[in-house]
Amino acid sequence: MPPSPPAADAALSDADLRRERTWGVANMLGAALGFSLMGLGVKLASATFPAMQIVFVRSAFMTAVTVAALRHAGVSPLGVDHRTLALRGVFGAVALSLFYIGISRLPLGDAVTIQYTAPVWTGLVAALLLGERLRPIVLLGTFLSLAGVVLVAKPSALFGADAALDGWGVAAVGSAAVLSGFAYTFVRKLRQTDRPMTIIFYLSWIGLAGAAPFALGGTWVWPTGWDWPLLLGIGLATHAGQVGLTKGMARLEAGTASSIGYLQVVLAFVWGALVLHDPIDGLSLLGATLVVSSVLLVVRRARSG
């Protein structure tokens, strides 16, 4: 059995705890960068490839990398808490697949903003599954988060049909955010029993198995030219993001770890404007601000205990 996370080990000195928290912050910053580049890559690749083919290729790459890493470390990929590992893998794989589908239909910044409501859902799910007390500030954060999503999605009933985003895209990314809340909660539980790479391995192989029927049974598009480095880059960015996320959540309190990822929202709007030439929409920026504020409220609650 792997050792307990350093933050939970009372024998560690204050200096060791500070070092672990510093590495945790670095891990989460790396995760935000990795996931933002993943989103950009998926948006570019979706012009050529079906979403589930991108999921399949990404999952195959991550499975190969994690198997090699586990073998190098001499660690069994089966893990300890098999049930929770499988649940994390299923919820995480479905969430990532829905996010890929949604991101192909929405502007990059808007898609990432909706997905970033996941830390708020984590607080609600943790109360449901882990018995954590649900405090009023979490409910306030949920309200602000949903208000932010409304400003980003601009439903036609409120803003008119011309302003509304693609409904299926919003539904896909919104569902991905809720499922990610479950997945993050399972990661919190698993940090007491299993290594980060084992957690990622389950996400990878379950994602590979789930995407295979859709990718191989559908219209397969063979990559050519620059498609190969683009798909490889998606795999690398996703793997870096998952490693950073899993290690960061093992080293930091879940609310603190999740909040650092708000940088991903900022980067998504930057990549969208600079690379994809997406127009900057004032309501979307206001919605993103509300979503980030809701996450920071949840983090403040977590820090205050």
C-alpha cells in the first residue's frame, strides 16, 4: 500500500508541509496549463476528427504512458481501492468525453468556463458522498456559478435566439462539469490508498474501452501531416494535466487545489482570442468572473474549516 499523503502525515515537519504545499500549487498550475492546451488542441482537431476518435487516441496514449510509468516504478496497476478507482475512471472518462464533444460546438473560453463549475459541484458531491457538512457559502457559490453559466450560455428564452450558444454543446459541457465533481470527490478519497499514476491508469483504460466502439465503429479519419503532432500534443497535454491535477489534489486541500485551476479559464479566453480569433464577449467575461468568484468562495470555506 502506498504511503498516506504527506499533508495527512502528522510526523512531517512544518518545512516539509510547506514544501509539499508548494509542490501542490506547482502541480495545479501545471494542470491548468496542460488542460488549457488540451482544450485548444481539441478545438483545432475537432475541425478534422470526430470527438470520440480524439478521445480514443488520447486515452490510448495515456494508457501506454501510465503503464510504462507504473512498470518502471514496480507498482501493480490494479491498485488498492478497486471500486473507487473504477468509479473515478468511469465518471472521469465520461466527463472528458462530453467535454470534448461540447468543446467542438462552443467557443473555447465559454466551454472552459462552464466546465470550470466542477469545483463547486465537488463541494456538493463531497457533502453527499463523504458526509462533509454543506455550509451556506457553498450554496451561495453554487448560485453564483449557475448565474455565470447562464451569462455564458445566453439561453434564447432570456437573450434571444441570436445570442444563445449551441444547446447540445452547453448540455454536454454542463454534464461534464457535474460528472467531474463526482470524479474529483473520488480522487479525494483515493489519495488515502492509491498512487496518482494508478488513478490516472484507471481513467485511461476505462476511457479507451468506452471510446473504442464509437471511434472504431464510426467514421475513422486517418491523420495526415500536422495532424499527428496535434493529436500527440493533445495526449501529452491531457496527461500533464491529469498528473498535475491528481498530484495537486493529493498534496493540497481539495478546495484550494481546485481553485488554482481558475487560471485555466483565463488561458482559454487568451488562446481563443489569439489562436482561434474568437470574439471577446462582455457577458461571457462577466459569467466567467462569477464562476471564478464562486470557486474562490468555496475555497475560502475550505480554508476556514
